[in-house]
Amino acid sequence: MLTVVQPVAPLGAGPVWLEVRDVATVNGERWVKVLLPRRPNGTTGWMRADAFDFREFRLRIDIDLSARRLSLVRSGARVARFRIAVGAPSTPSPTGSFAIAEIIPTGDPSGFLGPTVMPLAAFSNVLNEFAGGNGRVAIHGTSQPDLIGKPVSHGCFRMRNADIRAVAALVSPGTHVTIHR
């Protein structure tokens, strides 16, 4: 199967960053296996390495659904931890290995999504669309901080607005995100 990967991210209009899962050389040409931002979650594809600029990420995000916590991890050590809201039982947050696709300032810090939205290369397993979007899962702020720590979202991860600002200042598109129970 062939698919097209757009070089420009659909929401924030910045470059698309893909997580490299493997590298191979075939007939003298380097190829990379990348995580694709499409359904089903975890879809990968092989692309020629010369089509990419590479960057190493030392910081990663670990999301523990059971504890309802998002941790920033550098070189195996947790450097920060935040309480989050996670998906409700009827719209659970997906588990797996993903990456931040974009970091988008909303322009409305008091709005429902808070000051920043970070869409992931992850999609809801139960919603094909939400609010006109394609069911993509994101880490974002909230106008309802009293719901932090509860399973109330449509699969996204809600953070206090000060917390999402702090995280967004430290990570970048392409940052690895692990979501587990």
C-alpha cells in the first residue's frame, strides 16, 4: 500500500515530524521506518532516509492512564510530573507509542482547550470525528481545571493551563509519547 505524507502539518502549518522506528540499508540506500500519523494507531511505513532531516530527542513524555499522570523523562529520570484528565470509559484514551505531531498556541488561553494544543500521532479508537476533526488525540489545556485527575475527556489529555505551558516550553514536535495503563 502507498500513502502520501504531507510535509506541512494540517493544523499548525509547521513541518511534519515523524518518529523513526527502524533503519535499514537496501542496495546501498538508507531507509527509515517511521510512525505515520494515520489510522489505525501504530501504522508505520518505510521511506527513503534522504527525504528527512533528523533530530535526536532527549526528553520524552510518559502518560500513565491509571495514575492519571503525565511525566517528562530525560535519560530515564523523571524531571517533572503533572496530574491530567484522561478519556472517559466510553471514549478511552488510546495506549501505545506515539509522538507529538504539532504544538499549536490557541490564541485563547481561557478557551476550552486552554492556551496550547499538542496533537499526537494518535487517534481515538472509538471516535472517527470529534467537533469537526478527525478524532485525533491531543494533550491540551482546559477551561475546567476542576476535572483534572478524572476520566472525563473524549480521549485527549487535559492539563492545567500553567502545566501545558510548562510542558510546551520543553518539548517539540517529534517528541516521543508513551501512553500506558
